[in-house]
Amino acid sequence: MGLCSLLCKFTRRAKYVILLVLSLSLLAWIAMFLGETGKPLLVLSATAQTLIKEPSLREKLASSTSTPDHVNTPLPIVECPQKSPLLRGALNLSFESSLKLTDVESENKGVTDGEYKPPDCTARQSVAILIPHRKRERHLLYLLHHLHPFLQRQQLHYGIYVIQQAGDATFNRAKLLNVGYLEALKDYSWECFIFHDVDLVPENDHNLYVCDKQPKHLVVGRNATGYKLRYKGYFGGVTAMTKAQFLKVNGFSNTYWGWGGEDDDLRVRVELQKMKIVRPPAHVARYTMVFHKRDSGNEINKDRMRLLGRTSLVWRKDGLNSCSYKTVSVERFPLYVNITVDIGKPQR
Ligand SMILES: *[C@@H]1O[C@H](CO)[C@@H](O)[C@H](O)[C@H]1NC(C)=O
Ligand SMILES: *[C@@H]1O[C@H](CO)[C@@H](O)[C@H](O)[C@H]1NC(C)=O
Ligand SMILES: *[C@@H]1O[C@H](CO)[C@@H](O)[C@H](O)[C@H]1NC(C)=O
């Protein structure tokens, strides 16, 4: 037993020794093989590297050869930023009596036929500004003088339309605005409309002339009212509605002749459609109202309260769908399109 155990121990140890020797010689053989084939291996890895590099080289070549193509085809223009970098906030407005239309034209070389597009980005909205007008050339000049640079700083694609009432019949602001909407859409598929009084000049370019998900009232305050809302629910002066919002309410009523009521009528129409009027903050939505006397032909509409009482009954058949007029002329000046229309006279 003693001898056997001794012998067994020895053979077990010998097994280990043989195993060790064998593995050592295997390692030595591998080392030798690597030594001989070292060079080709390096070459192999080098070609692998160039193989990896090759696509990027090809890319480089492709991009350098395709550069002339980029020059020939116009670069895709990016959308204008959410907030224009050109905005300046509150402005110091001037109303120089020496100002001439030719001055304003030379200050706005980028505008043709009343239309402008930002040169290096695609505007976020295409906006038509509609200004009802009659015999207020001085006010129109001041407004154009401030409004063009104002809209350009907002990086908008815009067009300015002056809708001039022909003849001497009582003025009808609302019907002129309906006409402006219908006529402007013949030029371009404007997505947003700004209904703009001629005597209100915006003071702060953070008051954005774009449309919202809801109809927007832009005049919270004016210097003539101590910059306070004239009354709760006031929806006059300057308002913004999308093409769809205005269509939904069937536009303005055509039946308000003389001053007042038509803006309240539009508010009622908006409310009947369960839309909600939104306003920018008061410190931004400020206007200067250029002084003037009440024009002859635009006397206070004494009938306005009676008309307002029946809006909910008649809005479906009194509006855009019943707006009949005769276009007298369409003149395309550098700074605005002048649409002169015969809209008839009050039926009394
Ligand atoms: C605005 O203009 C007035 C008169 O020209 C001037 O006194 C005032 O300093 C100006 N304000 C600003 C902020 O430029
Ligand atoms: C508002 O400002 C304009 C322009 O400076 C001026 O003509 C007008 O008289 C002012 N209105 C009031 C009520 O201060
Ligand atoms: C618009 O055109 C009519 C008709 O030619 C003209 O009488 C009027 O003065 C023009 N108005 C403006 C603001 O250009």
C-alpha cells in the first residue's frame, strides 16, 4: 500500500510535468511562428486600415466634386427662427410733416407691389394687411412709413392692401374689409389677415402681426385712451384672423354704414363660433393714434345697437357670402396695392 501510494504520487506529478512541458513548447512554437509571419501581419493590418479609410476618402472626393452642383441649384432655405433676431422692442415713432411717399419707397427697396419676403429664410406665415381707406393719404403715409420696416423686422411674408371706397356714400369699413379679403386671395393664398385702421401705428415690434389658434386683438392700448382697453370685449382697430377663422364667421356684416358697431358685430360672430379672443400683453400691444377730426361721410352709426341685436339671426346670410361690389380699379404701387371699389350705399 505504502509503495503503491508513493508510485501513484510520482506518476501524478510526472503527468503535471509533461503537461507543463508540452504547453511551454506549444507557446514557444507559436512565438516562433509569429516571429516569421510578423511582417505580413503588419501589412495585413495596414491594408485593413486603408480599407477603413477608403469610404471617408470617397466621401471627400464625392463632396468636392459635387460642390459645383450645389452652386447651380438653389440652397434649401431654412424656416425663419421662432423669434426674429431683428426685433427692437418699443420704438420712438416720428410723424414728420415733410415726409414724402418717395422717401418711404426708397427706404423699402425690398418691397414690390406691396409685397415682401425675407431674403434669407422662409417666413413662418404669409400675412395680408388690409387697410380700409378714403381720403386719409397723410395717415396712410405715416402708417406705411412705420409698418413696412416693422413687418420686415418680424421676418414675415406680407402684402399690404389699401381698400379704397369709391364715391361719397357713407363709409363702410366692414364691407371694405370683406372686399379686401376676397380680392387679396385672388393674388395669393394668404393664411393670415390683419384688419388694420389707417390711423393706428404700432409702437412695439414684439406685437407680432401673425395669426393664432384663436382670433387675436392687437390694440390693447393707444395714446388717445391712456393705453387702456377702450371697453371690455373691444375688438376694433387692428385684429388678426386666419383665413379659416374669418370664413367660419362668414366675415364681417355688410350692413354697418358709418362709424362704430361693426367690430362688436365681429366679436359676436366669433363668440357664436365658440372661439375666444386673445390679446398680446398690454405693454406690447400699444399704438399711437394719429390725430384727426371725424371725417365727413363717416358719421356715427345711430343704427348700430339695433343691428347688433340681430347678429345671431342674420350672420349666416350677411357676410362674405353676400358681399357684392364692383371693382373700379386695382393699382399696384411699390408699397401697396390700391383696390378701389364701389360697394353701393345704405338702403334706407
Ligand atoms: C424719443 O424721441 C424723443 C424726441 O425726439 C427723445 O427726446 C427721446 O430721448 C427718444 N427716446 C428714445 C428711447 O430714443
Ligand atoms: C397721440 O400721438 C400722436 C402722435 O404723436 C398725436 O398726434 C396725438 O395727438 C396723440 N393723441 C393724444 C390723445 O395724446
Ligand atoms: C387708389 O386709386 C383711386 C383710383 O385710381 C385713386 O382715386 C386713389 O387716390 C388711390 N388711393 C391711393 C391711396 O393710392
